Amino acid sequence: MLSRSKGFLILILFAFLSLVAFAAAPQTFTGTVTDTMCGKKHMIQGKTDAECTRECMKSEGDWTYGLIVGDKVYSLAGDARQLEAIWLC
């Protein structure tokens, strides 16, 4: 039979491992592709949001592709060529 302290230690270990498992769970988001410079409000007059995003991404800067989900804009990280392939779909 387990002693009380060993049982408590096992319970704490189980709780910790459960938290780690939930924190590492992948998430799926559905939204609109954008750039993090413009975000939800595109600034190039006479261009669609998609055209504005493409133009912004052609220029050099600290911005990247983003994803608008509700009121939030998430930065997308990864290989730029793979992110650009999003536009070809």
C-alpha cells in the first residue's frame, strides 16, 4: 500500500503532466490572411485587401503574414515560400 506522501506525490505529478499535455495541444484557427503591417485595415487605396497584402509583403520590413480571427490578428511564422503558397490556393 502507498504511503500518504507517495500518493500525494503521484497526484501532484499527474496534475503537472496533465497541464503540460493540455498546454502543448495544437490549435486550429480559421480566418483571413493578411499582413501584420496593415492588420485588419488595409491602407493602399484602390486595391483589394488581398492585393494590399501582396504589395506589403513584397516590401522589406518587420512585418509578416498574419491571420485575422475575430478581433485579433495573429502573426504567422514559418518559411516565407510556404506562407506565400497560401495565396495560390
